[in-house]
Amino acid sequence: MNTSGGWPRNMQKEFATEIVQTLRQRSFQAYLVGGCVRDLLLGLKPKDYDVATDASPDEVMKIFPATYAVGVQFGVVLVPGPQGEAASDLTTKAVEVATFRSDLGYTDGRHPDEVRFSQDPREDVARRDFTINGMLLDPVSGQVLDYVGGQKDLAAGIIRTIGNPELRFGEDKLRMLRAVRFAARFEYRISDETSAAIQNMAEQIGVVSRERVRDELTRMLTEGHGRRAFMLLDESGLLEYVLPEISRMKGVAQPPEFHPEGDVFVHTLLLLENLPMPCPATLGWGALLHDVGKPPTFRVAPDRIRFDGHAEVGVKMAEEICRRLRFSNDDTEQILSLVGNHMRFADAMRMKQSTLKKFIRMPRFDQHLALHRADCLASNRNLTTYEFIEHKRSEIPPETMRPTPLVTGDDLIAAGRVPGPEFSKILEAVEDAQLEGRLGSREAALEFVRREFPA
């Protein structure tokens, strides 16, 4: 089954259309609105559908009794989709229905201090962020209501705020990052007035919650246009405020024999361009941060430029970034693993079989391999090690990659040994010999222990 946002193909659009028709049957205005209209006009499949109406939240909830009141004070409710196999998770199986409104004041730079419900769709779109997201669509007739010039900007490939850009960004500072993301995703340019406002207000991005910043940056890294997104972040002045560690990569030279492409910043952005799609969030962040330890470890040695221990330094820096942006423990662990292990590929073809097998069986190794491939394509373009490991992965049987242990701690205790720190050393040595094919039975393993680790 082909799904998007948890819905079977076209079901969400059909359900959103049913909501519009039901509201109209009750004499209310109702339209599709926002990003779904933009995507439909571009011939893309929307990830979700939103409905705007002049019905109040109370009226919407009366018409649709199962509605979830997720933001009634702002006129927003969720109407859950049909129940069953395709609708087990209501958070991804619902259509957002919002009452036409105008917003009055944004003291916290995110939420309106007060909302005033309206009967006029013009007032509603006037409060939205960008012209390309401010159009309304009648899903039955196909008529587009465009009061903000969204169709013209779609045709011209321009990201432009609705109305005064400083007012729009003042209402929600995250919109500055969203402008960059949309410009990168659609390969549009940001209008001069909108761009100037971002540059003037970039420092104010600090008032946005770290989680919201993290999520917006994650979308940039995983939507397939990471290189352009981070170029725009740099040009707009936002980068030094959201990720100063990445900004410091600019101008940090690399040895041309290994990195003919240029400095650390150029290399990192090229790498983002070579990530697979779809791209897991942890891979995107691991790629962005893989060389974050290079600027502080840069030195010019007699033979060439060096970055001694940059992977280890990078892990510490990445950990601080993950903590600052409030990543989950699981995501942090994987990002740090990607940063900390990316240089090990240089030794892969010289590794012992036991070391290579342990390397390849690391959790989510596909991400490590994808990062290595992108790293190579963004530098010397030599994929010899990548191809070597791909061959090894296909040739080594799964049962020999992670075999059943021949000896356990209980076996050592039964043999009269006292539990202690040496146990892990003994068991690791047995496993290495097993992975290298030197041990094939429990008896041989116990004999190996007696010989190599006399009691």
C-alpha cells in the first residue's frame, strides 16, 4: 500500500474534501488552505491537508463529534479520519480545521496574544507566513482564491512574506528558518525585502525554542536540499546564531591531496548533497557534524595540514550540540557514533576479520556506510573502501557475522574461575578467534581459554 502521512493514496484529500462539503452543507464557508494548496498547484502530493472555515471551533465540534480540540483558543481543531487499519494513529490520520481569524499581538514571538475570529477569508490569509502558503482552494470546483499573489510568486519561484516581512517574522521568528527551508526545497529565491528582513533580525532567532529550531534544521537536512539550505542559512546570517560550530568551518583549509574540493565548510555542504533519499534524521545530523572537530584541531605540520584527533573532539562538540538542541538519548547516541566512527573506514581494508565484522555489525551500519560514501563523493571520489565493505557484507554469512558465543561467563565459572575484570577480556578474545575462524566448537574454545589464559 502506498501511503503518505499515514494515509492510503488520495484518502486524506478525499476526507478533507468531505469535511469542506459537510461544512458547506451547513451554510459555512470552507476551503483547503496552506501548504496543501501550494503542493497541489505544483503538481506535488501534499503530506497533509488543512481546512479553513468561518465556522467557530464550537460549531466545528458540533458538526464532527469526534473532533479533538488541540488549539481551540486559536480556532484549531483536529477531525480524525475513518477508523480502521489506515487510521490507528489519530495524530497522522486527522485533518486540521481552523476558523478564519486575525491575530492581535505576538509578545512571545510565537503565539498571538489574542485572536479574533472572522467571517472573511482575506483576514485569515493576511496573518499567514508566505504568499505561496496563503492561497485557498475549493476542492470541488478547483477554484483558487488568491488574495496575496501566491500564484504569481509560485510561477516566478519567489519566497515572499505576506505583507511587511519584519512584522511577519516578529510574529514568529521561526518563519525566518522556514523561509530558508522553502527556498531550498523548491529551489526558489527569497525576495529582496524578505531577505533583508531576515538579515536584520537573524540574531532574534535565539528566542525560538531549541526543539523548534532543531526540527526545522532536521527538515533542511532530510528533504534533499541540505547544501542549498545551509548556503542560504550562511548568506542570511542565521547560521552563526543557530549553529556557530558549522559557521566556524568556513575558511578552514584542508590538504588538497585529500580534499581538492576546498575548505571544511565547502566539503560538508557537498557531502549533504550526496546523502541518500529518504535520509534518516540521525544520518543528516551525523553528516553535518562529522567534521565539526576540524576547526579546533587544525594545524599546519611540516608534511601537510593535519586535524589530529578531530573525530574524538568532534564527538564532544556534537554531544554539546545534541544536548543544546534537546535530541533524544537514542538519536544522540547514533549521531555521536556516526561522528566518532567516520574515520575508521580508512583502516577497513587492513582490519583483522574479527575487527571488520564487529565494525560492520554496529547498530544502523547502513547509516555509517552511507556517510562514508557521501564523504568520499564530496572529496576524492574514491569509493574503493565503500565497495570493499559492500562486498564483504554480501559475502559474509549472517551466522558468522554475529555467531552464537562458544563460551559464556557461566562456562568460566564452571571451570573454576572467579568472576572479575578478566572475564570480559577472555570472552572478547574467544569471540575474536571465533570471528576469525580459528575456533569452531565449545571444546576448542575452552581449550583456547586454558592455553591463553592460565588460571
